[in-house]
Amino acid sequence: MLRAARLELRPLRADDTEDVVRLFAAPALSRYLAADLTDPERARAVVARGLAGTCPEGLGHWAFVLGDELVGLGHLWPSLELPGDVPEIGWYVGVAHQGRGLATEAAAALLDHGLNRLGLPAVWALVHECDAGSLALAAKLGLLDVGSGTHHGDVHRVLVALPGGAGPLHHVELWVPDLPRAEASIGWLLRALGWTEHQRWSRGASWKLGRTYVVVEDSADRRGGHDRTAAGLNHLALHAGSPGDVEALVAESAAHGWRLMFADRHPHAGGPEQYAAYLENADGFEVELVAERMPCPNG
Ligand SMILES: CC(C)(COP(=O)(O)OP(=O)(O)OC[C@H]1O[C@@H](n2cnc3c(N)ncnc32)[C@H](O)[C@@H]1OP(=O)(O)O)[C@@H](O)C(=O)NCCC(=O)NCCS
């Protein structure tokens, strides 16, 4: 049994079968699957297969239980599609319970179980390239998108979760002279890039993406304002998606307290090979929004 804040995740049982049939009666849950599980017989067969298979200790299928109701389903299961001994994670939350953070809770508990308790070297996820909900969930959980391939008869993103460990950036703390202004500019930008609010207190706030968070704080111990040309932090550089995504952010950024720097050389102020926007806010903080890919030479 795994516990999350509101959910219990317990191994799937044969007597869950009719609850699973009810869950999959909603067409939305099969929309990105190879099989239409609104058909009760197919849904029953999926449960039967899940219970019949043998798999390594600690892996399997889980029921997501809220109170005494089965509200979702998940698995950590040897991948039938991807190479190596790396298990695959999957998740489903009933339509009546979506949009409440339950998938986030459940999937985080499964990943914690797999990576931190079982000590798996990694966990795969295969997500249909049009499944915006599962892609958002994977990004929120910090899974890395490592490419795409044809799986289950259609194009899927291939994502991987890796265990924690020493090395990666834990957090960055910025001391700011005006918290509301920092929230309006830095907070807006981080949220626009998919970071979510993590902490809030009278003098500060933070936003988190994956396992990394950025703090802005108007500390009582702060002396003076920020000077990006003095020793210390010059700028934060953030992955910002495609060149089009960068331009959309730049277009909106002025309304959130940012000005475009090096406008005469934008978007190649960092060099001809790099597509990036440099923004500065009213308190002198600079961010660089880096595009992942150059635009096609022929437009
Ligand atoms: C994807 C799914 C699990 C999300 O369940 P949920 O309980 O609603 O998810 P959460 O509430 O935890 O939301 C997780 C994040 O995804 C985002 N999200 C959820 N559905 C979304 C959608 N349709 N489009 C864009 N983002 C979406 C949420 O906004 C949230 O991000 P935020 O906290 O930054 O706002 C659910 O829609 C589902 O079961 N879909 C079918 C699943 C499927 O096909 N699985 C097979 C692939 S493994």
C-alpha cells in the first residue's frame, strides 16, 4: 500500500473489476489508447491480464482509492514497448475526479516508490503526442522528454524519470527589493513556463518545476538593490520551448514588467547559433529565454 496526501494506492484486486469497467465507461479515458475500453469486456480483460501477469517484486497495478471509492488506476510494469529492464508507468483518473491534482499525487507516489524505494535506475512513460493532460502531468513530475516513436500503433512521446541524487540544482534564491513587483514579473514568467507555486510567506514566494524551485524574497537582511553587472548573479537562463514560444512570451512580457534587451540583435544577441530573448525587469533582474530549436532555414 502506498499513501499520498488524499489517496491510498493499493494493489489492484479481482473485485475491483466492475469499478474499473465503470471508470472506463467514459470515452475520454480510452481516447489515446490502442483499444476502446468503453467496451466492458475489454476493460475486464485488461484487469484480468494485469492480475494474471507475474512481474518483479514491488511492480504491478494499483487502484487509486479516495475514501472508499476507486477513482483511478496506475501501473509500474516491465515495459513491453521499450528496451532494457526499465519499467513503464501509466495513470488514469476517472473523469469525475480529474482536475483536482489526484493524478499528480498518485503518479508522484508511484515514482517515489519505484525510484526511491525499489531503487529502479529509471522509469519510462509513453504518452500519446496529443494527450495534453498526460504530457502536462509528466512535465509537472519532472520527467524528461527524450524523443518520440511509434508505440501502440501511434506516435508517442518517450519520457523518462530518473532518481534523485546529488548534483542537480535544488533551488535559486533571489533577494528582491519589492515582492509584489517580483511576483508580477518573475512569478508571471515562471508560471508561463509551467512552474507552479511552491511556497508563500509574508516576505517571499517560490515556484517549482520538477525538483528545482526559484525563490523571490524581500528579506529583512537585504542590503541595496540588485546589480547584474556586479559580482554575483548576472542572469537566469530558462528553457522556453520553440522560437515561436519565445516570441509569444516576449510579446506578453512588457505587460508584466519586462523589457527586451539587445532588441537590435534579437533573437541572436547570444550569437548566430542561439535563438534567445534577453529580458530585464524594473529591478534589474535579467532572464534569458532559450529556444530549443533554430527555426527551419526555409521558414
Ligand atoms: C491525464 C490525467 C491522468 C490527468 O488527471 P488529473 O487528476 O486531472 O491530473 P491533475 O489534476 O493531477 O493535473 C496534472 C497537471 O496536468 C494538467 N492537465 C490535466 N489535464 C490537462 C489537459 N487536458 N490539458 C492540459 N493540461 C492538463 C493540470 O492542469 C495539472 O497541471 P497544473 O497543476 O500545472 O495545473 C487524466 O486526464 C487521464 O486519466 N487521462 C487519460 C489517461 C491516459 O490516456 N493514460 C494513458 C497514458 S499513461
